[in-house]
Amino acid sequence: MANPRGRLWVTVWLVFVLAVLAWVVARQTSAHLTARRLEELRTEWSVYEAQRSALIARIREAESRAVLMPQAESLGLREPADSEIVILQAPAPRRR
Amino acid sequence: MARPFLRLQLVQVVFIVGFLGLLGRAAQVQLFQGAKHAAAAAAERTERVELPARRGSIFDRKGAALALTQEVFHVGVAPNELDSLAADSRILSQELGVPLRTVQQRLQARWAYFAGPYNSLVVQPLRGMRGVHLDGEQVRFHPHSDLARSLLGHPAAEGRPASGIERVMDTLLAGVPGTAVVLRDRRGNLYQSPARLNAFPVPGHDVYLTLDGDLQEIIEQALTDALEQYEAEGGDMVVLDPVSGEILAIASGGEGGSNALTGVFEPGSTAKLFAAAALLTHRLVGSTDSVWTEEGEYDLDGRIIHDDHPEGWLDLSGVFQHSSNIGMVKLALRLSADLQYEMLRDFGLGTPTGVEYPSESSGTLKPPSQWSGTTAASVAMGYEVAVTALQLAQAYAAIANDGVMMQPTLIREVRSPEGVVVRRHTPQPVRRVVSPAVASELRSLLRGVVYPGGTGETAALTSYEVAGKTGTVRRAGPGGYIRGSYTASFVSMFPADDPQLVMVVKLDDPQGNYARLSAAPVTRRVLEQVLATQLGPLDRARLTTSQVTAEPQVVAEHGTATWLSPFPVVQAVDSGGLEVVPDVTGLTLRGAARELHKLGFRVQAIGWGVVDSVAPAPGDSAAIGSVVTVTASERNPPR
């Protein structure tokens, strides 16, 4: 007659080992999914960075004097002479 | 019966020995050679990779990006791995912008390579395509392609050393690369494994320069225009804040490859300021002292010195206004060589400024022991010394800053990747060069240069006074000075009172030669644009006290200005036409100024709010270009 306590211990250990193995597999799977997601996010970030750079370049060009001045002149505007610039100095706010 | 038992025992022994052998071998493999086999297995399945750190960005003083880091890709294609050669060829052609025919030709080889580089946006549709392999790298990207490029330089690359700001600040910009071990499959594809990330990459610090992007654009364009207009070989421009020492803009162009920090030139008449500083500091010239300038030609121990504008008796201010070499040489003879040399040293000649830039030139200044009999006279006229444009700007900035020379800088701030400021520039005085009283006298001398008849009159503005000094010097070549070839320069302070900007304009061999006809007008054009632009470095509140007015009585009555200049306003009046002064009472100051400007008047604004009165009175006639004073009150402040 086999010892029932022995069987119980073997079963407990078997379950324990299976649980540990399952836990390891789950962690590995999760890690790989996270790594994949991380890579996707990194790619996404890279795309946004490229978009940002392209937009910055476009904004810089659009607001550059080389682009604005000819457009302003075509609208009949011109750069004012220094005598046409009046600097208005607002008074300091009064204390209440 | 004994035999079967024996055989059974024999089998048992064999099994036991076999098992023990297996166990021993397992122990040997696992316990003693385990590490070696584990490494071999890992090498089969993993690869150690370096994770590049993002290089820090470079910004101007207002936070506009000048240099960013961008990830770009080169595209490799294995044609035999493609799902559909025809369809994938079209996609590659469309996304990479390469003609379909070219793509098809390249795909006939075993491996096709499209160098690009292509940014993430372009290669995004190609990700996941079988047979397409992306090879990424980080490169520098300049949103404003040409702005301050020579100053920014570039990071080190294969076979090419770093240069410019990228080189000086490399240790801060570079960051620290990380490392990771990634999994590799049989095909060689890599898979990230977060459990094996050894070290995160640490991005580099961001660097904020003192440059103002708008001002930089103005002077770069002005220099380009000047080089074209005057057919000059090259040129440099520097704009400095005299109080903080911050370099607000710096540009170089033309032939030679040097720039305002590395290229040297003889300063010519702009160096007369240094001899004058020594004369005034040691009280070797008085306000009533005059010298005979020989009507333009002077024989100094066999060396003939010429003045371009022959004059007679001139005091020190006259010598400056007409840039008389003879007058300055005669006055400088009152100085010993040591006194002259010490003053030049104090102004920083012959010494690098210490600005954050590689290979800055120190210029040339020989010690008195190496001077010949005519060196003192030459130095007083700005010959036999050589300076960079920045050295000249720094020296003049000391005069603008009441005699205190400041350390010039290009770096305003350094921020960590988290945005924390780890270094902020604080103004660093180098030394006091002259007393405040002498500095004030020198500024008065420079102011006279821009008055009518002065060599710098073409730099004058209408509403604000500019102080400055022209310099036209013959250019030196391998065989001595080149006939008919000059370097023209103009150093200015704006405004003349309480200067906020010090600017150097230097042109190499401009057609028209003289600084009066080349460098000085460029200065004026730049200052007009600076005034018309919302620039950060220009303190407009301080500028209002520097505005010149043609109505001294009115201004004195209101006590808003204590100093008046007779010159520039008079010239601005166009005596050819009259216009009726409109009634602008009841309008806001802005609206009134707009109406008056339309008719060609200049506007002097007093007070704040709604316009109460106008002088000359509405309905009166006034010369076009003359000043109309509008007085406003706060009773009904504008919304």
C-alpha cells in the first residue's frame, strides 16, 4: 500500500511546479507583448517626431522674412522708416 | 537459478553505472561547464545592441529650434522575400519617391539598397512589408536650413570631426547610450526583450544660445544683400548686448571660410577709439586742444600719411568726425608705446575673448619691444594690429557699458532632458577698461561721427541717435598691401545714449571702398529692421527715452527728455511739401499716429490714453516729415 501522504506531497509539488511554470510562461508572454507594444510606441513616437520636425521647418519658413516680406510688399505694405515707429509706453498700474 | 540472478544483477549494475555516468556528465555540463554553454546558447539566440541616446537640441534665446535630432532610415530590400515583386515595386516607388523604372532595375539584383535618408513618415507604410529592411540612424535636422549654420557646426560623424557649437558642447549634447540584449530568431530578426535591458539611454542636454533668431535672420540677409550690392569678397557681422556680453547675432559670408570669430583684419580707423581712450584716461588731451592736420598730407619721419578728407585745425572730436589719420597720429605721439600697448591690451586686443567656440583667433598685437619706429603711429590708425569682428565688438561694448568690458558668450542656458536649468549665463565682467567719465566722452566722440559731415553720417537714423566709427583700411596680401583693395568696417552703438546693441559690420573689398558708402548704410538698414521687428533683446521702454525730438520746448515742458540732438530730425524734414495737420483729437494714440504717418508726419506722443491736443493745431500747415506732437490723457483710457 502506497503512502497517501506521499501521494499528496507529490501532487502538491507537481501543482506547485506547474504553477511556477505557468507563471514564468505568463510573465514571458507579457514581457514579449510589452516589448512589442514598446516597439510600436517607439515607432509611433518616431513618426510624430518626424511630423513635428517637418511642421517646425514649415512654420519657420512660413514666418521667415524671406517669405513674408515679398508677400507684404505685394499687399502694398512696406517696412516702416524709423521715424514712423512710435513707441507708446503704457503707464505703470496704479496701486489700489 | 544462480545464473539469471547474476544476469539481473549485472543488468542492474550496468544501469546504475550508466545512470551514474549520465548524472556525472550532467553535473559536468551543468555545474562546471554551465556558464560556457549558457553563453553559447545565448549567443545563438540573443544579440547585445547599443541603444543610441537622443542628442540634445539647440535653440535660440527665445526657444526656437535651431538644431534637432531626427531618426532617419536607409531602406534595404531582399527581392526574393517580397510577396509580390510588381505590387511592392509600385509601393516602394511611391513611398520613396524613386521612379518605378529605377526601383524595378534595382530589384533585379539580390539586394537593393535605397540610401535616402528617409524619415519615419516616409518609411511608415513600408514597416511590416516582407523583404523590406529598415536601417535607422539619428541625424541632425535644422528646421531653418541656413540660419547660423556655420556657427552651429555639425556633430562628429565617420571621418569628419565635429565643429562649431556642436563640438564645444558635445559632452553635454551627446547623452549616454544605453545597452540591451535582444532576442534573435533563426532568420536574424531581432526582438526586444525588456527583461534584458541593461541600461536605459540618457538623452543629451538641450542648449539655449544667446542668438536671437529674428535678428540673426535680419543680419544674415543684410550681409547677403551687402555682399551682392557692393560686390564684396566677404564680410562679417556681429551684434552684441554690451551689458550682458551676450552675442545676439553673428553672421559671415563670402569667400575664405573664416568667420567673425576666426578671421582677423586690421581695424583701421575703428581703432582710433583705443588711442583716444588712452589720451583721455591719462589726460593727455583737453577739450580745447587742437592739432594741425596738414590739409591732408603729413610726412612723419619719411612716411607719408594721408587723410581722405583734408582739413586744417581739428580738436579730438573733429579728428573723430573726419577720421583724420594725421590728427590721430599727432595726438597719439603724446602717448608712450607702453601706454598705448596697455590700453590696447585692456581692450582685449591680442587675446581670445574666450567665447564658447573652437579655434577662436586671438588676433595680433605685438609687444612694444617688437615695435619699429612707425608702429606707434600705425597702431593709432589701426594698422599693424589685427582683430576679429567679435574682439572689436567686445571692445566697443566696453565703452557702451560705461567702461566695463564683459565676457562675450554664445550660451544662455543649458537644460537637462527633464527641462531643469543646469546652467544659466550670468554676465561676467572681465575688467574695467576706462572710467565711466572717459567712456561717456568716448561715446560723445562716436556720436559726432554720425552727425552731418561725419564719416558715419550714412548710418544716421531719423528718430534715434546712433554712435559709431568707420574704418577703411587697405587689405594686406602676400606681397604687402594691395592697391585699390580695402576692408570697410563700421562699429556702432544703438542708441547712442544708454546703448542696447553694439554692432560690427565688416566688408572685404567692397566696390565703393569706403565704409561710409558701404558698411555704414548697411548698419542703418539693419537698425531700421530691428526697430520694425518685435525683438526680445531690444528694451523698448528704455528706447523711448532715447528718441530724438524736433520740438525741444514741448518736451522740456513735459520733462520727458533731458537731452536733445540738433541733427537727425532737421534732415528728415522734407521742405518740398506742406500738408494740413488733421484733427486727431479723440482718437487713441495708435490711431492718431497712424493717421499722421499716412500724411508723412512724424509723431511725438506724450501721455497715455485718448488724444487731447495736437501741435501744430489741426488745420495748420506743416512740412511733410516734421514732428506733430499729440498729447493724450488717461481720463478715457483706450480699451
